[in-house]
Amino acid sequence: MDSEKKEKTVEEIRKILDMQEEILQFSHFSNEDAIALGNFMLHEAVKKELDISISIRRTNGLICYQAMRDGTNLDNVSWMNRKFNTVLRTEVSSLSWFMRLKQNDQTMADKFMDENIYACCGGGFPIRVEDAGVVGIIIVSGLNHVQDHDFIIKSLSKYLHMDEVPRISKSDLN
């Protein structure tokens, strides 16, 4: 039965990504919260032996938390900067932006987004405070872009004690 599992459509994936952003919101978010969340995510990465970089930033660019595991390098910093810029501009996850462009058969150039400044891939996620909007951005780099996104979702779900958060997998984007 699993071998017959139907691939999700772009529209189905977009709905899941929208639900993730709706569910994974904070009631408040301070710099101290960013440090606590970043440490939690780093602990998860160490447990899973993932060589990733994690950054949590305010929308004004302030880096509240950043950790670079062994196996990461300056390329990861470049990717994180570009993912941050994408989420800052679009106010949706960078994977959601990737899927929106795919659904509309558009490119970054169509949106006047220089690929040296913005990244069209997963790994950036908006920190949304209920009734306040986007106040920060979580960025992960080091895995496949869908896995970067999924690491954020799994970590946030666990951190916020949200058990029923829908997820997508790398195979959904084939």
C-alpha cells in the first residue's frame, strides 16, 4: 500500500505549509525566547547528529541566536542570510515561497528577487506572534532544503507542545 502512496499536489503542499504557519505561532516572543528556542533546536540537532547551522533573528536583522555545528561553513551563513531575506520580504516560509513560485510557474527574476540576495528554497520560517504578525525568523541550513524546513517544523512543534502539526516530506516534492 505504501508504494502506491499518492504524491501531493502543489496546492495540497501549499495548504500544509499555510497550516504550519497558522498553528506554530507564539503568544509572545522575546530575545530570551529566541535563545531558549535556539538552544532547544541545537540540542535536537546534536541528538540527531545533524551538521546544521541555526539562526534566529528579529525582523530588524538582530541575530538573537546563532550556532554552527561542525561540518558547516561560510556557505551555510550565506544560505541563511538569503533565506532570512526571503522570509523578511514575503512574510511566509521560504519553502512556501518556493511552492508559490512553482504553482504559478514563476521564477525569482519574475518577482525582481536577485538570487544573490534571496533564496528560493526551504529552511526559513517566520516567527509569528498572535495578533502582532511576523517578529522574527528561524533559519536552518545544512540539509536538503525540505529537510531544513522539516527540522524547523519538528523542533517548533516539540518546543510549543503541538502534536498535530501536518508535515511534508522530501518525496512530496518529486
